[in-house]
Amino acid sequence: EHMAIACLLTSVTTAVGLARVLASERPAWSIRLVDVDHLDPRLLDAPPGQEVALREGRLYRRVLQPAPVETAPEEKPPFRRQGVYLLLGGAGGIGTELALHLARRYEARVILLGRRPSNPAIESSLQSIRKAGGEGIYLRADATDAESLRSAVAEGRRHFGRIHGAIHSALVLQDRSIDRMDKETFERVCQVKTLGSIHLAAALEDEDLDWLALFSSAGSFAAPEGQSNYA
């Protein structure tokens, strides 16, 4: 039996990544992802598994395009020399590499946040950051626990002073197809990104940041099979 699913998106944008994964895991299903303010028969003309928007009778399809970046001569660089940067998920592979890069290039002072207790591998990473020209501390914090995160951010601020930039690079990967995904597995992965973003913003609400970066955003575009909870 043919099944058609329309995912009507208003403010629930987290449904996009999940629906794209469903389209890849169930190619026999006809799945449409449409951003609309009213129902219209032309929605069925939308390409399967691709996000489209209906505006004044016209269908627009979302695509990725290269975006040239032109920096004005007077524009400040994104990173400061000896700037203070907070990395949520900083003890993971991506966070550690970024911290080392910032230490080498900018003599950065980095606050690494992670759920694990400190261990020899983390201490070795901090030593590598120091050898690269930067400074670093590791603090325990759970991205899904607002108070834990707020306390760790406050401790990092006491140690280094003002925080100039913050990065959410925390993640949990537990790949499983949607039909085999239980509620706990879905929430365990999803909440690190959703609740983690909300709690990080709240913990930094009084901080005059230069910028805030959220890693893994491209995951919602790629939406690979088995990663509905992540995308």
C-alpha cells in the first residue's frame, strides 16, 4: 500500500532532519517536507524527501550553494589573540583538535567542558594545548543539565575572565533505524543538541560574546540513515 506523509512545518523545525532520515530509510514511502501557511494541492508536486516552501502559489526548493565570504578591511577577525573560548564537548575528538588549533594560531585560553571525569587522555590534551602556546582547563558539565552547565561556565569565567566565544561541539552518536529506535535512545542523542543549545545560551546570557557557534548543523542537511535522533 502506498503511504503519503506530509510534514507540515511551522516552528517545529527539528522535524526536518528526522523526516529526511525517514525518507532515506523508507524509499518506498512518499514523503514531502513543506513549509506552508495553508494547504494546497500543489504540495504533492514537491520533490520527495526535499524541503520546499510554498509562497504565494510558488514552490521553492532548498538547496546548498557556495557562499563567497568577503571580509571588509576594517572588520575584526573572528578570533582574538589570547582570547578565551569555551568548548562544550571540548574533550572529544573535534573539540580537542579545535582547541589545539586555537592555541597554535591565537595562543588561546580554552575552557573545555565534558561529562567525563578528568583522565590521563584529557590531561594529555591540556598539556598539548600548553605546548602549542595556549592555556586550558577542563571542567565537568552535562549539556542536558542546566545547573551543571551554568556552574561550569561560571567557574570558567572566574578562572580566565571574560569569555569571547563559545562553541557547542558536544554530541552522542547511537545510530539506529527509526523502526528500531526506542524513546530513551532517541532522547539521549537528541537532547544533547536541543537542550544543550538552550542551556548553553542560558548559561551565557550575561556574557558579551563575539560569537556563538553550533557544530553539526550540516547533519540536518545530510540526514544519513540511522541518525534520526542526531539529525
